[in-house]
Amino acid sequence: MAVARLLRRARQDGWMASWLFELFAESGCLEEPSLTVGLLPKLQPSSFEKLMLTHIVIWKYRVDIEHEVREEHVGLLRALVGTIPELVSLSVGFDVLRLPRSYHTGLVAVFHDRAGLQGYTINPAHIRVAELGRSISEHVASVDFED
């Protein structure tokens, strides 16, 4: 059962590499029907080679922005999880080190592909929170990469 859960989770999260598939295949685990019901047709090494798209954004708020407004911004960002179906995962938080170079808030969003990021970008909920973020920040930076 543990192997089946691992395989199911790996397929959903997109992090299983071909070598892990081969390891299970060599050990005979994939030949045991009770472990692979409904999974084997979907689990092919080439399906694990697809990269996910990671979207990172950081905000440096203006000095005149109150803590309550900053909290509202982070709350609205976190609320995107139940609103935007293209999101695979989303992490948002305030900087804890508070170094001179630090930004105040950061976001890491993961999508299956560029189309998912595009769907997120044009979603009205994202547009509203992005506009708020820009209006209260002195600087916003982002990076998008496949991993």
C-alpha cells in the first residue's frame, strides 16, 4: 500500500524521476497488481521527464504602508489557492531575516506548464491582488523557470 501511495503522490506532484520508476520496476513492485491498480498505464518513464514551471515574486513595500495592509495583501495571495485551478502549489510569507537587502513578502507558485501560468495571470482574482501588490510596493520582482 505504501508503494501505491508513493506512486500516486509522485504522479500528482510531478516529481518522480525515471530512475525511481526503474527502481520499482526492477524490484518487482510494479508487477504486483494490488500495488499498481490504475497506475501502471499512467506511469511511464517519459511522463516524469516533464518539467514544472515555478513562478517567484517578491515585494518590497513602500515605507508608508501599514502592517494591516501588508497582512491583507498576503491574505489575498493565500486565498488564491482555492480560486485558481491551475495552481499546483502556492507558498506565501513575510521575510523573517529582515536584512537590508531583503524584500518584505515572497511568493512561490508552481504550475504544470506555461499555459497554467497564463491562466493564473489572467484570472480576475490574481489581477486584483497583483494590482494591490503593485500599488503598495516600491519594487516588485519576479522570475519564472522550469525545473
